[in-house]
Amino acid sequence: MGAYLFSRGIPKEFVDSYRFKIGYTASWYGVAGTFSLAALSVSLCYYFLFITSSLPYIVKYGRVSLFSFFSQIILGTFLYSSFLSAILMIFTYGIFSRAFSTNLSPAMPVTAFLVIGMGGVFYYLLAAAIIFILILIKKVKSVRLVSFFPMMISYALVYLQVFGVADKTIIYTSPFNNIYTLTAYAYLGKPIPFKWGEVIREFQLLHPLNSVIILLVWMIILFLMNIYLMRNIKEIPIEEFRQL
Amino acid sequence: MLEIINIDVGYGKETILKNISFDIQPQEKVVILGPNGSGKTTLVKAILGLLKPKNGSIKIFGKKIEEIQGETRLATNYPPVYSLLLVNVGDLLDLYINLKGGDIEYAKALINDLGLEKVLKRKLHQLSAGQRILVCNILAIASKPEFLILDEPFENVDPARRGKILNLLQNYQGAILLITHQLSVLSYFPDYSLYFIFEGKIYGPLRPLSKILDVYIHLKEVENPFLTIEVGGKKIHLSDKPGDYKLKDFIDITKIYEVLV
């Protein structure tokens, strides 16, 4: 869509600029990466509902601690998300290069794998926190709606940034926007601007280190929160989250 | 080994188990016999720490249930605890044996002995009810725990395989808490202690089981009964004096409701 549909509306003076084209492609890679992870978090929410018996059991009566369980799953999520980013990168590169008849290769592919891997871990921790909170407040039936919250919020906030109307506070503090910022940065090879219209003029850039720090802070908060919430988990029979 | 003191357990405002107390010593074998809906699985959940008692306390190996972590000496066949990953039975055996510290070769030998080789490539939820409980029995027994909790281990299991599981349990060295509604299997466990569970209340212990099976059920008052149980608002009495029914004539304890109507 980004390559063939939305690109039709781009003014002609920009289409010929390599700088614009690589920025445009990087932005789409950021959007695709963030939204893919957000979609993944919906199914992750359900995963946590299915392990409300087995997780407390193996922690109590197995050779695994909550900390090591989360750490191992986090590593798995990181690797899986990195793999996902590689597939996305191949498609983004292929489709956009063909659409613009220009070689639009990513500048820092390894960084992109690391960044999307981090993003995957964030969404994993967020999905776990959502489910553990629902269990705690006894609102498991709401999972069908609530599991979509990360995706809905990601769509809203990231598109606000893409279209240049997001507040600076949101761009700096929202984890969803920081995942987008870092992913686009990895493809572009340099910090992205606050507003994509400014890509040509290189005006007010978003520093990637800030984004990494903010994202890490969010991840640490969620990790600690999950470890705490996990101790109060209670068994949820599968039938309990059926709606009909 | 297991010490349960005055626990009330339930879901939300509903209390299923009321004022339950009993204990199990090392290597002791105990059967809890109760009809469907009497609170047997709720008790298993409470002992496993999946359901927090509203009152009272549970201790396992001398430690409060809330404080237990990394205690591999207990295992169960309760199926929901084997849903950590959506993998086939072969991988599930590997995963849980690794987590519990058991012997994978022993687990595979049990699989072969029960003729379950074909289920190794299938997922637990894809199996029949009988196959599923057999696999869960193996998952529990394979780590050779000191304390084995078995919830309805013979449910939907065919007679040939039931015999093999009975054999395994007869020769088991550790403590066993066997929870069932099937009276017909009790004759295989003559040295077990017996508790009844009816409508959330526990009655017992009666031991040894070999003598208990020959007792009579009295629907009317009898002198010096072993035990008096409240069922459906009525009282039934167990005594060795000839009475209305012989306990072992009931294949399934749930049938007791039929004679009370």
C-alpha cells in the first residue's frame, strides 16, 4: 500500500529525490514493524490466559523461577521478533525499490533486527501485564476487547507521528512511538525528524539513544510489574473467557 | 508431608470446601472418594496452590503453600498444569521431565508400556479424554516424586490400561493422594486410608481400606457407626452391622444419591 497506493499522492518534486524515497521507505518500515509487533501482542494476551494453571505449577513445583521463566521467554521473543524484522525488511526493500525504481536498501539492518527484537519484548511484557491485571481485577471476559488496546493505541499514536501532528511529549515518552522512531532510524541510517516533511531540511532530529533509554525504562517497569502480578495469578478455566 | 488445617475454598462468594482438615505422612497412601461436584478437584487446586483458601492453611513438606517455590518432590496429573506450551506430547514429556527433574527414558518406557507411542506426535488437546489422562498420569509419575497427587487417574481409561496404572500405583514407593469417584478401584489399594468427601465436607480417615469395603451403609440410625455422613440433607451411617447396602456394591460413589431418593 505504501509503495503503490499512498505513493501516488506524493508531489513530483519529492519523488525524484533519493533522500525523500529512502525516508519514505524507512517510515513505512517503521510503521510495518511496529504494527506487526502490536498485532502479535493480541495473540500473546491469549497465550497468558492459557498458562494460568501451568505457570504457577512449574514455578512452585518445578525447577524454574518466575524470573528465569520471564527471562527465557523474553529471549525467545527477542529472537522471534528479530526474525520477523528480517522478513519485513526483505519485503520492504523489494517492494519499495521496485515501486520507485531505485535501490532503497536499509542502512543498518542489524540495528533494525535489534530494535524490532526489543520492540517484541516490550509488546510481550505489555500483553502479560494486561492479562495479569485483568485476572487481578476479575475482568477476564473483557480480554477480547482489551487485548486489542496495544494495537489500537499503537495505530493512533504512530500515525499521529507519521502525519506530523503528534505532540513532542508523546513522541518522546510513548513506547510505541519510540519503537517506530528506532525502526525507521535503523532503516534510514540516521535519526529521523519530528515531522517527516522536514526530512529534506534535516530539522529537529529525534535522538535514537533517548528512544532506547525510554523504551528500556518502559520494559523494566513492565518486567517488575509482571513479576509482582504473577504472584497473585489465579487459575482461569478456558470457558471463563468465552463470550457466548 | 501434607498438612491441611481448617481450609475454606471456593470461587468468588461461593464456598465449595468447608472447614477441611487432614494430613498425609511420608509414604502414606490416601484415597479421597466423593461423587461428582463434591469438591475433589477444588481440593486438588488448593493443594497445588492454584486456588487460594479463604481461611486456614496448607503446608507441604513443612512449608506454607504461598512460600513454596522450586519444590520438585510433588507432582500431579491435573491436566491444566500441562499447558505451558502448545507442543506435541513428545516435546511436552521432554519439557516437564526437564522442569521436574525426572527420567525421560522411564517416561518413554511408560508410554510404550501403555501403547501410547502414536500420541507422541499429537498435542494434548487433540487426544481422547482417556489418552489425555493417561499421558498426564505418566507426566506425574515419570519424575518419581515423593508425593503424587492423582485426580481421577482412571477416568475414561480402558480396562487393560487401567490395570497397568493400578499396577504402577500398587508398587509406588512415595506418598499418594488418589482422588476418585470410582469405588470399584479401591479393592486394589487395601493398605490405603480412606476419606469421603461429600458436598464440600471431608469425613475420615478410615483405615485400612480392605476392611472398610465390607462395611454396610445404613439409611437409618445405627448404634456405634464408624462414620456418619450428611448427603443431600440426609444422614447415612457406616457400620459393620448388616444394613441397607454394602459399600463395595457401589461401583461409583455418585450412585449413592440414587438410593437416597
